Amino acid sequence: MTFKVFLHRKAAKFLEDMNTRDRERVKEGLKSLQDFPAAGLDLVKISGEDDVYRVRFGKLRALFKVYKSEKTIVIVKIDHRKRVYG
């Protein structure tokens, strides 16, 4: 099942401000979310939320919401692990 992956404007802004090496690593990981849930990434469902997951890239985390009926994933937030959940 192939999903379309979209970035929220805040996530896109954070991605723009990152250094090149980290940005490319995160972009490649986010592209592989098209094969959700078999993306081969460190994915964890966020407890207490409906269809909200996190993916880990070293010390960075990306939170995303899955819309299964539309086959769409929206990356809501990308940030350092200490700040992403707040």
C-alpha cells in the first residue's frame, strides 16, 4: 500500500533550517514512509492519540498522522527529541 507523504509548513521550516547532512538523512527516511507500515524505520504509535506515530532519526523525531482511508501521511512536527513531544 503506497501512501502520499506531505509536510506541514512548520515541519518544512524546521527541515530547511537543518544542516545538510541531517536534512538529507531525514528526507530519505520520510520518503520511505510511503511504504507505511513496512517502512523499515523505528516507528512507534503515540499512546492516547488516534493514528499518530513518531519516527526516530538519531536525536531527532518526526511526528506524523496517518489517514488510512485517504492513504495520506502528514508530517506534523520535526524537532529534537527533548522538544518534539511538548
